[in-house]
Amino acid sequence: MFNSNVEPSVESMPKSEDEYVFVGGNGHCPASVLHIGKYYAPHVGGVETHVRHLVCHQSSRMRVEVVVANDGPVTRTEVLDGARITRVACFGTVASQPICPSLPWNLGGRSESIVHMQLPNPWAAQAYLMSGHKGKLVLTHQADTMGRRALRKFVDPIVRRLMKRAAAIIVTSNGYLKGSDELGDFHDKCHVVPMGIEVEAFRAERPEEVRKIHEKYGARLIVAVGRLVPYKGFAFLVEAMKDVDATLLLIGTGPLQADLESTIDRLGMGEKIHLLGHVEDTLPYYNAAEMLVLPSITRAEAFGLVQVEAMAAGIPVVNTMIESGVPEVSLDGVTGITVPPMDSKALARAVRMLLENDEMRAKYGRAAAARAEEAFTVERMGENVLRVYEAVA
């Protein structure tokens, strides 16, 4: 039933289960895993990157299949990252959910040992429950389902059924686990596995690009990265910049761009706050900046992976004390400064403290790089996920 634009060579095809030799913590690493997500690379997104990291880590050890939405109304298969990727026909999106009517049939009739699904993804959850797949279910709970009260009357029961069905639930931080209503009855199934990045990629130095950034914007730079949406708290950071003698480079796009531009104009700060839009490669900006600021105001910011990127690049972080993984990633007084959310004055004080104290800034930057290497690598995350698989296999 699959139409494919890609004709992979025999050498590139995923192996069968009996071709793998497993070396695992307790000898019970599963023979195969099916990942279910919204999209997969080259589609850009934090969850998509996370799933790709897992696939790359696992595909040499087990047979890996991935089922996600396509960008159009045709189902296609291809081989990528050592895994077979099935992109199911999609007929648009509703409330950020890809509409893939054939998804239950693409999940049914399979025999993978483990099914690993990323949440929130209510339509995929319903499709999985309809499919009758017999593999052990592992969920990664990226965040609670938020907003859209009318829709949640239908969605919440599905999510709860899925969690009851799950053999294990991966949560990215202790803070989010403690504060999650959705996870409240399922703590005995939960395993905390922090997110990971390719730390080495953020250690590179790009002096020529840094020089050009400094020539354009000045040498005293602060960077912020994220979608321009309310929960990111960028409006509070813009307000804080009134009391900071530095230039803010804000990387990202989103529905609040016009509002932020209007506020910047009203405050007369067009020379010290620059909205850069989408930036493919953020590393030179981390290299050029004195710090990253993550001013998130709600637990919709579940982890704040950009913190890890900045830390790996060796700069400190100013973040907020919200009930999620954010303050667990960059630690107050160790790798940066944590302030109350929705407090522009506190943000300004923290930024000024780091700008005015070279020794503190350098100390926090070194600690940040060490913490990224110790706690937030793709390899560490991948091995911890495999341990969860082993525990339920």
C-alpha cells in the first residue's frame, strides 16, 4: 500500500531482527522498536530532532521503524538514519494535529517489541489504541495537553487510556513530573530521562562569524531563542531591556512578532533589540553573546532545550523558576541565575549582574559547559531510554 519516492539500496535497508547482536545492561534489549510521532526529519522541530537522535542511537542495535505524518495526501516510505520511515498521507492539520485517516491501519498488523510514542499527540494516541498493536508501549511525556478546553473534553480520556495502557512513561524532568496533572496517577510508571543534544556540535568556535555579528550589533550582546508565543515571556524580556546596557538579539518567529515590534518601537529600543527571525545556525550567536536569557512564564516551557545548547557553547543562562524542567537544566548560582517568572525587574537585575561581573560570568560559563557534557548528551539520553526499554521488554 506504500508509494515511495525513495528506492533504497539493499545495503541501506534496515536489518531483520535476527541480524542484530545486542549488548544491553541486563541482556534484554528488545529486537525492534516502532517510533510514532507527528513528523520526522527533514521536518524541523524540537520533538522531531529528539526522535531522530533516538533513531540514530538505536538503529545499529535493533530494527527501527518510524511512522509519522507526511506533508501531503500520499503515504510514502523511505530509509533514513538506518530506519524505515513511513510518512502517512495527511490531509491538513486541526489544532496542531496532522489529520491522517489511515494512521490506525499503518500501525496495525505490526510486530515490533516496543512502541515508543511522543506526547502530546492525541490523534496518534487514538490511532494506536484503534490499531491493536501488541508491543510494549513506552510514552515520552513532553508536556501536558494545554488549552483548547472544548477539544480536551474529547482528548483527555484518550490520553488517560493511553497512559493506563503504557508499560513505562518517560518524563524529561523531576519538576515536570511533580507538577503534571496528567501524570498524577501514573508516577509508578515514570522514568526521568533528561533531553540530550550533540554537545560537540556546540563546542565549535566560529571567530569570523562572531566578528561579523559584533561588527553589526556591537560587542555587549544577549541572546534569546524561541518561538514568539506568549508562554516564552519575551514581552517581559523586552521590558527588562529598558534597564540593561546591552543589545538583545531575539531569534525566532511566531504570532507575537508584530506585538513585540510594536512594543520595541513604543519604548524607543529599536537600536538595542533586534528580532532576527528564523536562524538556521544559532551557534555563532551563542559564541558572540555574553549569556542566554530564557524568560518563560508558564510550564508550557517543559524543558528549554536551548539552555543546553547555550551551556554547551560555554555561556551562562538566566532562566525562570517555573514548575517544569527549566530550572533543573541551568542551576541557579552554578551555571546561571534563576529569577521569578513575569518579573522584568528581576530579569534586568540578573542580566546586569552577569554583565558587570566578568569573573562570575566566566565561572558560570565553564560550569555550564561541564554540566552539558555530563548530563545532557545524546549518548546519555539514548542509553537511558534503552534501559527503559530493557526494563519493560
